[in-house]
Amino acid sequence: MIFKKDNFVFGLVLGFIAPALGFLLYKFVKFRAFTISEMFQWIRLNPNLITVFISVSLFANAALFTIYINGNRDKTAKGIFVLTIIYAIVAMLFKYL
């Protein structure tokens, strides 16, 4: 099974995709009436929403990280962790610049 792989690059890929899926899931649950572009405009007008979206998006990575650490697939978990840190830095820059 693909999720049993223990590979750093695979972890980077998962770490890149999971927050995007978390973001989309939150968008479809909370902002169902908005299109993606309208939602981004709404976020720009309400900067406090950035923190909410970041938290939900990175929660997906935290869940994956926990699953891979508990499964003793440390290389994949390291890849997920690296992308989580990169996402967090970019999100902070996006919020404060």
C-alpha cells in the first residue's frame, strides 16, 4: 500500500497536498456559498480568517505526521514536518506582510 512507504520525498508530497485538502474541506464546509476567488477576497478583507484557514490546513499535516510517527515511518514523517514548517512560515509572512 502506498501509505506504508517510508520515504522523505513522499513525506514532502503528502505535506504539500494535505494542507490544500484541509483548506478545501474547510472552504466547502464553512464557505459553501462562495467561489474560491470570492473566498480569497473575503479573507483579504478579514485578515483574522487567515489564522483560521492556516490552523485547519496545518491540522491535516499534524494528523498525517502523527499517523506516520506512530507507524514508525520516520522518513515520511520528517518530510511532512518540513513542509509543515514551510507552510507555517509562508502563512506568517502572508499574514504580516
